[in-house]
Amino acid sequence: MSPAIRRSPLESLSALQEEAARRGWFRDKRFVYYGGSGADAHMLSHFLKVSMVLCDDYGDDIREGIEKGWGAQVFSYEKYKRVRPGSSDSFDHYFCKDHGDEISKALAERAAAGEIHFVAFSTTLDLQEFLFRKGRKVHLLQNPVIVQNYFDYKARLAWRAEQLGIPIPPESSLGFFGQIEYRELADKYGGAFVVQVPLSAAGQGTHIIRTDEDFMRMMEGKRRSLGAAFAHTQVKITRFLSGPSFNCTAAVCNGEIVLSPPCIQIVGDPAVTTSATQYSGSDFSLRGMPPELRRQVLEIMVRVGRWMGHNCYRGNFGIDFLTTVDRQGRPDAVYVSEINARLVGESQYMADFEAMQGIVPLPFFHVAEFMGLDLPPEDIRRYNESLTDIEGSNIIVCNNRKGIFRSPGTLRAGRYTLADGRLEWRGPALSLSESKSSAEFVVTSGVPWEDLVLGHPRYGDENVPVFCLQTRESVMDPSDWRVLSAKWRGIVCQVRDALGLTPCPPRSLQEH
């Protein structure tokens, strides 16, 4: 009698859920999500129960979907302050210090029932310091800051590219702010070039330089922000490549590199942001990436992932790619731009898009690696071999006016359709998987709530995130993958207008 064929828990999401329940992988454990947007905790909900969320933002999606729907406790910087500044720095640097006693008390209550596992979007020094004295029943399922920063460092790939055998933009160079000059760089690169600071995220440390005025504006801004470190801060400089940006996400897990489908990134679209380099979402529904480029992207993910794994990195990471285009405007070559050593922007909604197709979400492998779950390497290799395209797009929309604004809270998170050009709310939803048809789109991720003030009280802010739009459709212009289509530019403007933001007096960051 031939032995029964073992069923892999990775063959489908339902198989994983059954195996996790049978083996008690998450039994008697309490999971805490730590990250900028509370709605991002949804990426874990497909395979485990989240009992606490520490986040920057707040909104009726979090209140209804997470606090009431999941029964999870939410500690939110924004909920306490009733202010949403344009940066998450205050949350990253001070939240655990300011609210440590309350959070510790809540953790102690949960620790009585089992181990506590912190799944952090990325580790911060504030979080590390907070967890240091929490004892051995509290576990961080993320790499420490020192490891993150090693791989996040923008110049690292320029140093290692030849060794790794990966393509980087032609004539990439390294320099220091105190030594670079506009004319020399403009002559070298024949026009526009890109300057990146060593450590940054979401495009905030990336500057496209087209004129001497652009260069001087960047230098003055960096001189103010870096202070005494300005002259000796290293920068990476590359030629500006005009093609669309790609992204791919993977995970180092049990000696293997787990893959996910590449996507087109939305970067600097003027419909959603005034910053030409700001990361603004991704399109997984657009078909047409040349097969040879897709194959090359996945090969690079494996090559870089193995190097990271050999150097003690674990779990989720992403790589951003730059492209050039042919005469028809289609990408014809890819170049590695940077590593993102964390649960990247795509992680949160890509997990939902994968779950919609019954695929095991990539963040599971991040959790599995840090928890030491038994996943045979051959199962991971079969998972990679069956990799298929997924469907879904996410647009991160910002307030495109600088200043301080108040929201009346009239726009609700949830499912929407357009009827005769009007927005119609169809019901609550935290993510796209809760939509009922391809005609619906979802407005989620910190939709401004009643009496919330947008903008720092001292100087106001521009490009404050106000919501995400999620749809099953492709949102990019089919003739130019760098910008949104006319349809989705119109929907973005219509939903943002429905927020009803009005100028208002500043609000102190003291607790209210």
C-alpha cells in the first residue's frame, strides 16, 4: 500500500488555517501589531487573531472594524492627540514612552493567558527600549533596528551590486553633502539626476534634481535637518530613469526565499501628492510586464534575499526597481534602486489581495520565521513554483493643500460605488476582500474622523495621508504606467472633496 501523499499547509489559505488549528501554532498566544496605520493589522487577520494594535492613525474603520469587529484594544497616537501631522516621527520616537504604563498594564493582562508576540511593521528605538524590560514572555517578531538599518542603507547596494551580480542604474555614484556640486553632477548625468539620503522611507529622502534651484532647495533643507552631520552625510546619486517603478516583496524563511508577484508602484502622481518622489500605492492588476523582466525581478529577489539571510536578516523585505522604456513606452530594462528591510508598504494590502484568491499571504512567512514554525523547505519551493498574478490596487491619497485643516467626519470608511457620478456608501469594510463585486471600491486606512485636525500646530503640513482607495481594477494609465488613469484621478478627487476639509486654527499636541 503506497503511503498517503502529505498535504502541504501552503497549498492554499484554507489548508494553512486547518493546519495551524490542528497543530496549535497560534494557540495561547497574544498578538500585537505595531505600525503607522492600524488598518494594516488586517494583513495578519487571515491566519491569526490580533488582540492589540499600537498605531499612529485612527478612524471609523479602526473603531468599527478592529475595536468592535475583532475585539482588539487599540492604542492610537492620533486618538489621544486629535491631530494628524504629516510625519509619523512623534509616534515612532515617543509613543511607547508617553503611554508605556497603560500599554504595559494591558500587556500584563494578556500575558497571564500566554506569550505576547509583537509584529512590528518596522522596529523603532522607542519600541526596542519599551520591550527591553518586559521579560521573556514578550517576543518581537521583527529584526532589530541595527539589522534593519544595515540593509536599508541606500549606499549598501551600490557597494555590493557587482558582488551580488545585480543591475543598478548606470553611473551610480556615492558622495557626501559637503562635497557634491550641481554643475559637476548635471554635466555627468546629462540633465536630471536623483539624490538619496542613507536612511529614509516612502520616498521622503529621495530628491529629483532638474535645475540648480532644485539642488539648492534640497541642500538648504538637508543642512537644516542634519545640522552638524550635514557635510559628512553620505548620499547615493543616480541618473534619473523615466520608466515606471516596480516593486517586489519576499521573505527569508527557513533557509528559503519566499516570493510574491511584482507590482507597479504609484510614485509622485500629482493627483494624490505634491511630492514627485512620494510612494503612493501599487497596482497588482495591471498586466503587461514583459515576462523576461518579471523573471529577472524574481531572480534578483532570490539573490538579494540569500545575501540578506546569510547576513542574519529574517522575514519580510522588499526591493524597489527603476526602469527604462522602449520607443513604445514599455519597460525594457530593470535596475535595483533600494532594499526596504521591513514589512513594506505593499505587505498590508497585498496580503489581502492574496487571501482573496485563496493564496497563503506573504506576511504569514514573516511570522512563521520568527516563531520557528515547521515549514519544510520543499513546501516553500512548491509555493514559489505555483506563484501566480493577483488582482488589486491600492492608492494612498494625501491632502494636497498645505496648512491646518479640520474634518467634519462626514465621509465614512467602507464600500462605495459610483451611481450617476455620485458616491454611494454600500456598507462597512476594512479592506478590499470585504467588497461584494468588482464595481465596488473601498475607502479605508485612517479616514479623517469628526473633529480631527490635519497638520502640525507650528507649521502646518502638506501631503498628510487622508485615506486609501482599494479596487480590483488596474488604476494606472495603460499608455503611461507612471500615472493614474483619468478614471481613477477623477475618483480620487471626488472622494477627497467629500472629506469636506476646511481651514482651522492649530491644535496643541498636548493630550485632549
